[in-house]
Amino acid sequence: MKKYPVWLDCDTGVDDAIALMALHALEEVELIGISAVCGNALLDDTFTNTHRVCGLIDANYPIFRGAEKPLFGEPHVSTLFHGSNGLGDVQLPIPESAVMHDTPAWEALHEAALVHPGELRLIAIGPLTNVAIALTKYPDLASLLHTILIMGGSASVGNVTPAAEFNIYVDPHAAQIVFKSGVPIVMCGLDVTLKAVLTPEDWDELAAIGSKAGRFTRNCLQQPWKMLSQMGFSGVPMHDSCPVLYLVHPELFTAEEAGVYVETHGTITQGKTVTDLYSDKQFDKKNATVVLDVERDRFIAILKDCISRLP
Ligand code: RIB
Ligand code: CA
């Protein structure tokens, strides 16, 4: 019995690809649709990469194009980390069965929410541009969504600047719209995602299975690993798999309710998610569940089990 109807909004990228494979493998999830947004790579790449990953695992989901750039400003791609094509420079074909829908992402998301009123879980693992457009264009959407689970932000560190995490930094105005929307939010920021590290031993184990998904997992991580290994990391953080596994296995995580809002006018602090977790002065309401820690070994075991069950 599928417990959770889910919509995935992503900027497929390397860790998005692994999160998508995990989502597909989780038996508790009914993946209703997927939307692509400009983020790690330009929209043409994030959109076709999403098709490519679905083709790899013989999955057939409706996939929709979203925003080509943030609400304000220009794209800020991360091809140094994700490779020039966004998939760690691993070449995957676009499946012949791929349907290039014309419906824009925000319209498709709204239609899906109308079909699953009050039940649709939106997992957003890229910049929040598509989500902000949908919430703005369709005022009833906020009441139709059960929860928005994001990979983004941080109650502490940044990874693009000392203050800001990539997904929020790329489109802080969109993120502010989401945090102010009134929809229950689960924020999986760098506080937890940097602890959810897949190591070379883990991906070698997956590759040794001999499956397409196992080999792809190892191969697509080599590009980010080149950078991270020189920065003292023990592996590659599975940022985007955190909201995915939080949905089905919240028991693996530690979280606190907090007020969270986004700096949209700063210079040094542009894109910072400001939380009242460690502050005497509190915001007006606790608008987010901020995830702070994870049982890393159990998390990785479940992630590897998901990938090991794919073709
Ligand atoms: O900061 C990490 C986030 O930025 C992840 O979602 C990764 O895919 C990139 O989009
Ligand atoms: Ca992402």
C-alpha cells in the first residue's frame, strides 16, 4: 500500500539523481510527477538529466520543465562540482520513451495537488523557483499540499558563501516565498546533509553488484569526489536523499521546530536561512521543522538497500 503521494522538484545533478533513484525504490512512495528547475546546471540539462536517470532505472514518470533562471538575476550553475553535463560527466541516453511535456512545471504540480488534496508531499531538492511560482500563481496550492520537504539552507554553515547554502543562495526570493507560504516545511539543511556521507567503500560496494544503478552511483560521484577528497571529506554528502529518507524514516533524524526566514537583501548574508533556534529573540511562528542530525550508518544502509534493488 503506497502511503505517500509525492511530487519531486529537482535540479538533476549528481545527488539529485541518487535521491530520485532512492525515491523510486521506496515502496511507501507513489511518485506522481517530477519537475526540473535550473540549478546545478541549466534547465535543458537538469530536465534531460531527469529523463536520463529515469531511463537508467526503467522508470516512467511524467517530467515537466520549470524555470530557466531564478526569479531575479541569472543562473548560478554548479558544473565544477556536478560536471559539465550535471551528471558527473557520465553519459546516459535520453530514453526513446521520454515524453517532452509542454505543460509548465508549476501548472502540472498544481494539477497533481488538486488530484491529491491535502495529501501531496512536495520534495524540493533544488532552488525553489518552481515552487515559488506555483504558490504565487495558484493561491489554493498552499492549502492543497501536505508538506514541503526541502534540501536547502542551514542553521549554521554555508557552502556557496560562509552564510548561504546553494539552493537558497541561487534563488533567495523564491525560498522566502516558500518559507512564508504557511505550508508545513521540513528543512534538511547542511546541518544534517553534511553528515549523510556516502564513502568510496559504499559506492564500490554498490558498483560491485553489477547493476546499472550501482555502477552509475559510483561513476557519477567521481567528479565531486575529486574536489571533496582534497577538502578533507570522507565521501560525498547525499544532500538530496535527506528529505527523501526523512519522509519515510523520520526516526533516523533529529529535528527541532523553529522560525526560519531568508535574507534577500544582504551582501555578505544574501541567501542565508536565518533561524531562531539558538536565539533568545524568536520569530513570530515556528514555520519549519529544521533537521539537524541523522544516524548516518542507518541512513546509508537504507540508501544502499534502495539502490541495490534497482536494475
Ligand atoms: O547545497 C547542496 C544542494 O545544492 C544539493 O541540492 C545539490 O544538488 C545542489 O543543488
Ligand atoms: Ca539538488
